[in-house]
Amino acid sequence: MFVVSVKAKRKNILLVIFLILVLILVTITAVVVHGSGSEATMGGQKYNLKAESNEDRIAFLTQFGWEVTEEPVEIREVTIPATFNEVYEKYNALQKEQGLDLTRYAGKICKQWVYQINNATDQGSPVRATMLVYSGKVIGGDISSTPLDGSMCGFAGSDRIMPGNMAQQLTSSAGSAKETNVSEIPTNAWPTD
């Protein structure tokens, strides 16, 4: 029969307790950081950013009132540039209005999912929802019409593109009503890798 005797010095006991506390703190921090990115706030309203599956991505768009096709019309990988040019700065300003920020993902590769919107048009033209997804969550995106001179806005829509807006609208002029959450970026300005 073996008898094991351990003589613990006070210094060793304190070291073990300290290491256990550090491990607990790291675990709590990892859980908080990972979970904190699951929601964003726009206009005082929180919305879910989960986009791990096709159902999650459709649910993401549905929370803004959009009805979309069951399958995306386009999926591709996009690299967020390490340094933003003027177009990306304007696009990121749109993201910041939505409670998102692409600068955290500079230099990273994400997936771009594009869905056809069924319950809105822009001056009779089709409208699409573009989502940028990184590690299963939406990090950016927009709602835009398909013509080269079309418009782009955040996920909540604008005066020109709203859920349920299927009517033929008049072309905006300089004297028209102010649009909300609309970007100055033309829809054909999204970079291609």
C-alpha cells in the first residue's frame, strides 16, 4: 500500500488559487465577448445578428419586415480591405447608422449573401438584400435596387425602399422629400475581388 504525502507551502497554495481565478476570469470574458456580438441597436431598437444558417439569415431580414426568396441569388467571399477608401468609408458610415462597424473586420474575409426581396420595388425595379456574414453573424449589409442608378439604404429601409412598397414610384429629384438612412454610394460601387 502506498501513502502519498503532500506538503503544501502557502506560496504554492496561493499560486494555485490565483491560476484558478485567472482561468475563471478568462472563461467569463470569452463568453461575454462571444455573446455580446449577437445583437445590434438601430434607432433605439435591438435586432438579432445571428446568421449561421439560411433560416437565420431569412429571419434576420424578416425582423425588418422584408419577405425574401428562400434561396440566395448570390453567395461569394468578400475581403474587407485593411484600409478603407472613400467608397468603403461611406459604406461603413451606413453600417454605423445600423449599429454595425466594418473597421473591426478590416483585412478579414467574410461571406456575402444576396437575397431577392419579394415585398418591395424601387421605381418598379427589383430590390435585393445584401448581408456580410463573419463567423455566423451579420457584420454589415444593405438593401439596394438593381439598376445602376438605383438607391441603397440600411436594413430598416428608407422613404424610397420600404417593406410592402410595391408601387411604381416617381424618380427622386433634388427638391423631393429627404430620404432617411440612404447612402450616397451607387449600387454598382460594391467592389469585386
